[in-house]
Amino acid sequence: LKQVLFKSPNEPPMVFHWFPIIGSTITYGMDPPKFFHENRKKHGDCFTFILLGKKTTVYVGPEGNNFILNGKIRDVNAEEIYTVLTTPVFGKDVVYDCPNAKLMEQKKFMKIALTTEAFRSYVPIISDEVTSYLKRTPDFKGQSGVVNICPKMAQITIFTASHALQGKEIRDQFDEKLADLYHDLDMGFSPINFMLHWAPLPWNNRRDHAQRTVAKIYMDTMKRRRARGDDGQKDMMQHLMNSTYKNGTKVPDHEIAHMMIALLMAGQHSSSSTSSWIMCRLASRPDVMEALYQEQIDNLGKDLPPLKYEDLAKLPLNQAIVKETLRLHAPIHSIMRAVKSPMPVPGTKYVIPTDHVLLAAPGVSATDSQYFPEPDKWEPARWQKDHPLAPSMVRNEDEINEEEEEKIDYGYGLVSKGSASPYLPFGAGRHRCIGEHFANVQLQTITAEIVRAFKFRNVDGSDKVIGTDYASLFSRPLEPANIYWERRN
Ligand code: HEM
């Protein structure tokens, strides 16, 4: 109580609240971006609020993003925050249930499997999964109809990701038992489990049973593969089976199984939320959907041949759709770190003490008019050169001059040290997303296939956009997110 009620003069300003432990938990939880924007207006870029009894310091803007996400390992720690939620879902000895140095090695193994060569094989897999889904799903039968797009996108995401990343053998099991088991695992990811992760509640029992069963399915698959001998499979599982830690030990089967769960879960919510938002936005802007269709005809040919990896680079508007959607609808609105040693905030009198949690919200700078003219407008074309709404201070990775930019090797590949960017939907620093390229390939391919198949509009024909559901850990469109679809002839 003392910690919550009193503050030293060097702590950032505190958001006003009536009740000591609850603090601002409810106003924050209802609409985190609104909470951040409002308090930033009152207090500046760095301020503290009470979240479930804990002093939580938000630092927004490019400097804040850099301060938190590029924090040194002796200053900030992610695993202390996330492990209660992730370890029961993923399993032991991976991600946040191990020292950070081990996670860095695990990320390196997983990242090496996500190469251009792999992506080349993924695009046809993803395309086929989407077209076959659209053919067999009753909600898409006929010439037109109305559909709640979110559950459809969740299914398309799991089928495309499991097939591409985990191979056909695992993908085929999603039609039977794996989909239900992953659904049970998902229950472990609800925010209430930050407090009740240990409780013998029915959904936690189902989560634990699902974790053991899914891990066993992966371990049995590995055993079968070994018995068969190397049959040249190049997927993630095979790659992890061939990986060795720096200390010379091979990655044990249970860790591979747990990494496979972690990868699928990490990608599932973020990608399925993003693809749902893309579809909702296209329904509110049929002109953009038509421009996308025309872009494919102009750049790939009138007969629209099957999509290849190389085609994605020929569709700049299609690429911009993903970028612009992630700017306004980044599924991870709050990134948290425990503070391990007092952290002075450069250029201010503030020092963040060790009893605070730090919270980065890159979505705030991504919707700041200082960097993005008319920030609330969803305008994919702004990502094209010389557009009047083009962003400032955002550089593509391929534009970063390697000599000018100091780089550090976190063990899983070089990462740009200068992460003081207003646009970081995939995070930055040692915990930066390894799935960015995969997500882009997956989302661009899904979008291109949907554009080939349908015209969308809002059911009432308006340009309205649905609100955001912040009730789970990853924000997503409120349901039902109904879209009117019409098949292209
Ligand atoms: C980390 C976003 C897709 C795997 C992260 C982080 C963000 C993020 C913001 C940093 C979290 C932190 O600093 O605490 C996204 C978005 C995605 C996406 C917006 C899709 C649109 C994926 C996919 C995969 C994946 C498809 C797997 C194939 C990971 C992993 C980490 C990560 C392994 C590292 C966690 C850590 O080091 O602590 N992602 N992600 N993500 N993501 Fe993604």
C-alpha cells in the first residue's frame, strides 16, 4: 500500500485515481490507446499509473520506445512479467521459462528456418489453403452473403501458419483434434490469468491437459520422423531437430515441442487480428479493394496466375495495406518490462525505481500527427513515396544505412540499435519479433487471394469502421464484424 500511495520527487507524474489498488486499471483496460493519449496530453510522454496495484510507468514516443525496448538486460526484464501466463501454455524450458541468453539462442534457431528459400515454398501453400477454405466453407457458398469475418480469419490463419511452419502432417490434424486443443490452450492467454494462472479452475485444467496432449503430438511426430530417417523435410520442426546449443547439447524434444506451440500461438492472435482488420478496412473502402485488384491485373497479368513469393514485391499497394493496418491496429498495444535497477530517464529529472513496471506503447507514436499527417485516416497509399500523407521519421529496414547505424548482435541476427522510431508494430531490441517477415508474407498472400475472389463492402454501404475489443491480450475488431461479400465473376 505504501508503495502505491507515496512517490518520491524523482518519479514521473502519477495519473489521478480514486481507489488505491484498482487505480486506473479499469479506464486503462477499457481503451488503452485513449488512456495513453489523454494522459500524455496532461502529463507529457512519461507518466505512472496504478495497474492492479502495481506502479506502471508508461513512456511513449520514439524516445520512450527506445528507452524501454532497447533497455539493457541488467535494467529491464520481460520474463518476470510474462512467464506466469506463457509457461503453462507453451511448456517448460522455452521462451520466458529459461534465462534470456537461452531464449536468444532459441530465437536464432527459429529465425534461421524463416529464410527466403522457405518463404518461396510458403506462398503457394498459403494460397492453396485460402482458396480451398473459401471453396469448402458454407458461409461463402453462392454469389453473395454476409459473414462475421473474425472467426473465418482465425481459421485461415491457423490453417496457413500450421501448414507452412509445421508441415502437412501437423496441418492435417487441425481438421480433427488439434483445433480444439489449441482453443483450450488459448484460454490460458486471457488477461485474468495474470492473477489466476495457478488456480485449479476448469479452464486452467483444460489448458494443462491441452498443453500435455499437443506437446505429445509433436514429440510423437519427431519420433516417427527419426525412425523414418531424414526424408529431406525442410520445415521448422526438422530445422529445430538439427539444431545444437552453444554448449554442445542438442535441443531436447520437449523443448522443440514447446517452441512449436510458442511459435504458432505467438503468430496466431497477432496475424488473425491483423487480417480481420484488413478485411474490415477493405469493406469500408471498396475503392481500395478495387485498386488492389487492378494492381494485380496490371503487374501480374490479366489471367492472374498462381501467386509466387516474387510476386508480392510487385504489389506495393498490397504491401502497404498490411503496413497501414498495423499502424492503426497493432494487436499488441502494451509491452511490459520489470525494472531491475533504477533507470534515469535521459533529459529529465525522473528515475524509474525497481518497484515499477515499464510499459511501452509504440501505437501512440504510430498515431501521432507529428509523424503521420491525418493520423486517424487509414490510407495505405501514404506508404508510397511522395504521397501528401507520407510519414516522417520512419525508415524501412532496407533503407537503413548500415555504416551510419550502430548494430548489436543479440545472438539471433543483427538488430538495429536505433529503435527510436515512431513505427514499431513488431517491437524492437532483444525481444523483437522474429515472425515479422513470415507475418508479412502470410498477410499479403491472404489479402491478395481474398481480393481475387471477392468484392467487400459494409453491410449498410457506409465507410464506418468497427470498434476495437480490448478484452483479451491482443486487441481485435469487436464481434460480430459483419461484412457483405460478393463473388467476382
Ligand atoms: C515478439 C508483434 C507475428 C513470433 C513480438 C513483439 C511484438 C510482436 C510487438 C515484441 C514483444 C515484446 O517485446 O515483449 C507481432 C505482430 C505480428 C506478429 C504485430 C503479426 C502481425 C508473429 C509470428 C510469429 C511471431 C507470425 C511466429 C512465426 C514472435 C516471437 C517473439 C515475438 C518468437 C519474441 C518474443 C520475445 O523475444 O520475448 N511480436 N508478431 N510473431 N513474436 Fe511476433
